[in-house]
Amino acid sequence: MLTIVPHLRTRRPSPTTIEYTVSTSPSLTFSLRILITLTILLRTLIGFSVLLLLYSRYDLAFPSTRIIIAPPFFTDERIWYTVHLILSSRFGLLALRTAPQIPVFILLPLSAAILYLLSLRIHTTESLLVLHGLGIQTSTSSATYLSSATTRFIPTAKIQDVLVNEAFKGFEVRYYLVIVVDEEEDVVVVFPRLLPRRAIVERVWRGAMGCLYAVEGENKMKV
Amino acid sequence: MVCDYFFPQPGGVESHMYQLSTKLIDRGHKVIIITHAYDERTGIRYLTNGLKVYHVPFLVLYRASTFPTVFSFFPMFRNIVIREEIEIVHGHASLSSLCHEAILHARTMGLRTVFTDHSLFGFADAGSILTNKLLKFTLSDVDHVVCVSHTCKENTVLRASLDPLMVSVIPNAVVAENFRPINHPSYPLETLDKPMTQRALGPHDTITIVVISRLFYNKGTDLLVAAIPRILAAHPHVKFIIAGSGPKAIDLEQMLERNVLQDRVAMLGPIRHEEVRDVMVRGHIYLHPSLTEAFGTVLVEAASCGLYVVCTQVGGIPEVLPAHMTVFAKPEEDDLVAATGRAITKLRKNQVRTEDFHDQVKKMYSWTDVAARTERVYDGISGVLSDAEFYGYDAADAASWSATRGRAGVQSFALIDRLKRYYGCGIWAGKLFCLCAVIDYILFLLLELWAPRDQIDIARNWPKKIIQEQPAKERMSRRDG
């Protein structure tokens, strides 16, 4: 429900620029926004409880002196006081009781895996920005929330060709869009994670070629 | 077309597939070749004329055959078949496991299948028994079989217990233009840096004998090793040119060193297919000592180059060329030496008109003809031609016929009918083959769920040049004007 089949969105910020975005995210309706907010809340909650479990395990292994009297607000001690408050709350006591029951060699990898899963992005978005006379910029959203998107700009002078190719991928044959770059061994694959289907790839290819090598003065390009 | 053997590897099967595909494309069909990946050839490639080749990445086991994995090829194969909208699967060569697997999967998917056999096999040794069982498995459920010669047809029918009516004979062919003798009147003159071969041979002129083959046991290299010293001893003005490579090359070289024949025997090593003609035209006699051969395209090529052919009388070789172009020998040392002697004598007496060979061969063998005959097979199995027309039997006889036709698997794709056919393969083998077929079918159903058909893109066809219509339109417009 949250993701859909990769689909294409086209944007034309100026007459000589086209941006193609392939994304798995559906268009945002009100109910969808609420749903996404809810999942984010749920993720934060789960992430927080995993961290709490880890800390209580640590606290049991290496007990530290608790700060019980509330220190002034803007000090480091205040943080430890908050931790104490949480640990002595009902959730904290539950965590302190559960933590010793799980062996460490299970607890550590499991919580690492859960935290990694929580940091994964729901949607994958990849885009291709074609600037007439300048070049092409590809960008791919990162897998997790922790890192930012990978972008790459290829100037027109470096572009040998843009083409649609087919290749074996797993147990199937896929169409994909590539940019052949001068003096580089490997080609640059556009939309490398989503690998949209032929109809999208062909449309992007036509549009990109039209925009990149458009004749001067002929501003009306078909998209 | 599915086969393990394809370019860049040289050989008869490879060029057969290429030429046949090209001609079929010319006749307006769409042809795809599926083979396994070679060192530098991977992925999907286009050859001349828009022939598309899929080099599927698979493990190579022995002499360019892939490891038989039975089911692992299915998902890929299904994907390719769907995206290219394949209707008929045509497998080549009985040693290619890729081909057998493809035919099995194709039948599971409900496609028409044709199999072309390029080689002969024995019945006695362990390897043959295994291959024959495998062949029986595949051919139990194939629509039609094509053999390259009548001997090959007999062999295949016996090995796979087929109904002879579902086996056709379509020989190989050669591109005669690529195998022309030096300075043939119908082609432009070529200037070679070496002097032209004289037509009338004197008693002391050197006669060159050419041998081009892969140096394997089945190509009769041992026979060659034994015969060369004796031929050279008996005929002083004779030279040998040997081209090709293989495990037996070392035996040849040892023989040369033992008898100190290096100056009379030239070993060229491996040569490319397009160089074959240049080597052939340097000789007068072509010697072919093969122990087993289904057809022997190389004989046709040699004759087309205007060489007198000496060959062993095995397999389908006697069918290939008319008697006046060849001297036959039994596949033994003494007779091969004697036959070569006869050929040399005949050439010295100028009794053989080798310069006419080219035109005669050109009339006999052409790929266009092969493609037309193959197309007829395709029409026959896909129901364009009526059964009576295709198999040539009386419609009144249909009742007694249908039993064999069921055996031939012409009409039914139903799993139960296929299983019946597989079950007849043998006491144990039959059950094993049934099991394979059932697993294959289950796999097919799973794949339909896991990778549904509408998720697979249909591939674009190579833009075909329309040669016929363009001039017609111009003519029309001119007439209008």
C-alpha cells in the first residue's frame, strides 16, 4: 500500500531542462500522509525500545551511580537524570527485567538488524536531470535515512552516447538506460536500483536525447 | 534456435546455425539464438542482419558443453521465450545439454519443438549409452527431428526409437561464393603473391594435400599419423598442409619429428573459418580421415574450392558428394594410403576435371534451399500444412496412423500424454524422466506465480528493411507523375 510499481514523473523547470523521476512512492493523499506519519512514529517507538533494552543491559553489566536529585536544566547531569527517570518508569523496569533473560550474542546482532531495518527508506526515488548544453545529472536515493542521495553530473563533452541496452539480471533479461562516458571503462547505468520497465526507459531515452542534442532555436520539444 | 555451440567458436554446427538463421530472417522470420557465454562474449548481442544472440551465463563442462543443470535454465529460458514471443524452439546437436533442457522446457510451456542432429553415435560404450538415453528422453516429446544425412537419420531413429516419419533429412550447405577456386571465371580476378597453381600437372610437379580438421580422436587423427609417412615415402613429389588444433596435435608433431618430415608437412595450427578457403586453394587434394561424420560440410567446401577429395567411407560421407569428385577409402591405414595413391595418379593423368567442381557444388548446395526446407518443417509442425501434405500419408489411413502420431507427440501438450511418452523410455529411466517432467511442470506453475507474464517486457524487433516495397512505391509515383 505504501509503495507502488516504479512510475515516471516528468518536470520541466525551464524550456531547456527536463527532469525524469522514477519512484516507488505514490502521489501523497491526505490518508497516505497520515499513514506515513504513523509508520514513522511506530518506527521511532520500536527503535527507542530497542535502544532502551540495550542500555538497560549495559547498565546491569556496568552499574553507574544514578543522579536522583534533579540538576539544573542546561547541564550534562540533566541528561543522566532523564535516563534515570526513564529507567525507573514502568517501561524501564520492564526492560531491566527482560534484558538479562536474552543472551548477549543474540541481543546484539538482533538489535543491530532491527535498527538497520528501521533506518531503511520506504521509497526509492531515482532521477535523471537533463540540461541542454550542460550535461546530465543522475541521482539515486540512498537505501537508509542515515546517508544522503548519490548524485553524479556528467558534462556534455564527456558523454559519448546515451542508449538503451538489455542484459541478464538474475533470472531475467532487463532493459536499462546507460550513459557511455568518455575515457571510462564502465558505463553509467541510469536508475540502477529500480530498473524501470521498457516503456519508461524508452520514453526517458527519447526525451533525454531530444533535450540533450536539441537544435538551437527549436525550443518546442516533445516530452 | 538453441545450442551450446555458437560463434566465436569455429565449427560446422556453429556455421550451420548462423547461415540457417540468416536465411530464415531473409524469408521474413524472426530468429533468436540462445547459447552460453564465452570468455569475451557475454550478454545480448546482435549479429549481421539483426540476428540476436543471447549468451546465457552458464558453467562450461567439456568441449564447450554446459553443465547439465536440468532446471536452473528454466526461469531464464521462460523469460527469453516470453519477451521474444517465441513459437518454435529449434535445438541443435545431441551433445549440447542446453539444447535438451530447452526442448524439455519448451514442451512444458506448450511450444513446438524441432531438433537437429549433427552427429552419429555408437551403441556400445558407456558414453554413447548415456547420450542415447538422454536423447531418447528429449526426443520422446519433440515435434520433429531434422537430420543432416540419411545415415544420420537411420542412426537417430535407432538411438532414440523414433517414428521415421517425423524425421526429415535436410543437408548442410555451403556459401559457394566463400569457397571459390583461384581465378574462377565467374568472379573477379585475384592476384596472389604466389604463382598460380597450374591446371595440367606434370609427373614431377608437387601435389599438395590439405587436411583441415579439429585434431580429435573421432576426426581420425590417429589414422592420419599412421598414413602420412607412408604416403610421403611412396610419392616423392607430395606435400602436406595440416590446419587445425586439438589434443591429437602433439601426436602429429611427434610423428613429424620421428620421421624428419618437417619440410614436407606444414602444420598451420588453429585457423579461423574465413581462412579455410585460403588454405584450401593452396592444395590439390583434400584428405579427410574422419572415423565418424554425420555430414562433413568441409568436404563440400573442399570440392567447392576445386580440390579432389579423398575420404573415408563412414557415416553420411558417401551421400555428400558425387562419385567423380571423391575417392573413398575404408577407415584403415592401408586403404587410406592406397586411396590417396589412386587420387594422386588420377590427378597426374589429368583424369579429373577439378575446375568444374565449383559450379556443380554451387548447384547442389545452397542455404536458401536449406532454409526453405526447414521452413516447411516449421509449417508442418505448427499446422500450416496439413498432415497429409507434410507427412505424405493417405488420409484414409489415418486411423492406423494416429497411434504413431501420438508417439511422435505432434498434437498433445497435455501433461498426462507427455508422461505416457516419457514412461516408455525404459524401466528405470522412464520413471526418472517422468519425475523430471513433473518437476519441470510444477516449476513452470511456480514461475507463472513468481514472475507473471505481464511483468515481462516484450522485446522490440530489429527494424527490418523493406526492400520490396520501396521501389514499387517509387514506380507508382513515377507512373502517376
